[in-house]
Amino acid sequence: MDTELKPKPETRRNAAPAVVVGGGLNALGVVRSLGMAGVPVIVVNDHLGSPAMRTRYGRKRVMPALEGQAWVDSMLLLAREIGGPAVLFVTEEKTVVAASLFREQLAPHFKIRMPGHERLMALMHKQGFQQLAEEVAAPVPRTVQLESPGDLPKVASLKFPCVFKPSNKNYEYGARFKKAYKVNSVEEVERLYAEIAPVQPDMVVQEWIEGPDSEIYFCLQYVGEDGKPVASFSGRKIRSWPPRIGGTASCTAAWEHEAELREMTATFFRQVGFTGMGSMEYKRDTRDGKFYMVEPTVARTDFQEEVATVNGVNLPYAAYCYELGLEPAPVARAEKIVMWRDPVPDRWSFEEGGREVDTASASHQVCDAYWRWNDPRPWAHFFLARLAGKLGLQG
């Protein structure tokens, strides 16, 4: 059964609520972004032990699943309780798929903007994105798709080193293997593929873009019905975990490249007919100084979405206002550039990277992904869980 915690007070009691699906750091950043803007929030997750379910902002709702018909049924029950329109924010890929498949059931109750299902699935698939990018002559590294051992000879056409990674999100793969592998030969790809294929046969091999993790950039956008960005923010990774192939450990604003990355991202999204919440990851090749598209995130918020908010561009709130026809709050850059940091992965990356300091962001104000003086419970839960793990009290 659905379980609900006691509602928290909100600033705009008569406003339509925002429903945020997911419980991780991604969701926590979205909930805080909306909550601090006075939006009434309902946080939906499949368990209580997650950062977004600990924040002081919003009501908390536990559902049996975050995908499939079970999730849709629970969302329709929630819609009846809300009794009016709500703006839906999705933070996980599995929920994106469900929201798209069951959009006709959800649409009368929840506002979520996304392209047609087939186009959305193509953008979520690495080879599908590759084909779309090549069709519009977007700057992307050469990529080969592997669907069976018979495709392995195609890898010889690539220039090594390369990145070897799954074509789409697979939670079983994620539980057993690295997010991606840097490979230096055809033989290494063959060896890894033999191990991975029984779990995830659909993989891609992509030519490596030369440069450190600090040359990985991203552009977060909310794209309106007319194909133009309602709001946009460009940022740069500082460190990744694991280094070179992992997700964001820390990042900051990249105002110096805002115009270029905004235009590149907006142009691609317009060319492929994408609307809604999305982002594009880039890497700047140190050999030619050019930005190359790596992969998009579509129909959901990005893991580091909150870095935009703490630097003055509240994308979730901009989306909320747009979908409800409200006057958006003015976008203003923060006076001081802020670094957003997931503390433990960032420390691990810093130590494994030889404790090398990123001089460009050394003077930036630091925003911890968990800690807020006026919202301490996510950090307290995180700290106690870490302590219990070290003392062997978990499990």
C-alpha cells in the first residue's frame, strides 16, 4: 500500500503541486530547487531511506514501484487525491520509459513535456542518438554498436583508445559492471564483451575524446513547445567517479562557454524535435579545442541538476512556471560561482587522481549535495548511514 508522511508547510498553498519521482541526489536537488521557490512538492519514491525522502520540503509518498503499470496505478490514485493539475518531474530512466508508454493515462492529470515515444527511445539509446546526431551533422565521435559477437569485427574500424559502454540503461548491468570501460585494443573489447554479453548484449564502442575529466561540459535545458529553451545552464565537471569513465563527483558553472553550448544544445534538440527537460554532455578535445557531444539526458532531470540552481538558474522552477503559464522568476547568475559536490565520490576521485587541485575552481564557494543549514536531515541520514557502515552495523 502507499504510505504517506505528515505534510510539510508550503509557501504557496493554493498552487498546483509539483510531483518529483525518485529519491536520490538528483531528486533531492530538484525538490530543494522547487521548495525554496515556494512550490508545493510531493516526493514519490519506492522507499523512505533516500535523500529526497528526508528533506524538509514537501509531502512524501512511498509507492510500490517507480516503473510499469504498478507505478501508473499509484500515480492515478495520487492524482485523484490532488484533485487538479500537477507538474511531473522524473529523475530516473526507468520512470521516463513508463511515463512515455503510459502517457495517455497520465496526461489528463500530470503535466510532463516529452517528444513522441519512438523519438524519445532513440535519444535514450546510445546508438539511436549516434544515428540522429550523424543525420544532422552534429559533432560526435565515431561509434560502433555491438548486438552480438558477430558485430565484433566492426570494432577494428575504430581508432583506439575507445570507451566501451552499454547502449541503454540496464540495472542488472549497473549492479555487476562499471558504468564504462576505457579500452585500448580490439582484443580488450572482445574479452570484456564475452563477460558482459550474457547480461547486456547491446553495447557500443566509441572513440576516446582526449582530455581530463575537467574538460567534460554539459548544458542543462528546459525546451518549450516552440522548440526554444525556456531556461539554459552550462557547466563543467571538476571530477568524476570513477575517474575518466564515471559520473559527476563535482561540477561548477561554465559561464565562459554558455553561449556556445547553449546554441549547440538548442540547435540539436530543435533538429531532432526534442522538447521538455533535457541536457547534453560534451567533452572538449584537448587536441583541437572543439566540443564533441557524448550523450544526452532526455525527459528527466540530470544528476547534477542542482548546480544550475545554486548558480542562479532554477531550471525546475522555470519548467514549473512555463507549464502552468506563470510569470517566470528572473534568471540571475549568482554573484560568486558555486561548485556542487557529492562529497564521498569527490574525495575518492581527488585521492585517486593524485590530489591534483582544479585551479580554475579552487576559489569557488562549495555547495555540498547533502548539507544545508536549513535542511539538515538528508546530510544527517547520510552521515549516520556512513558511520553505521564503518562500524559494521548495517545489513
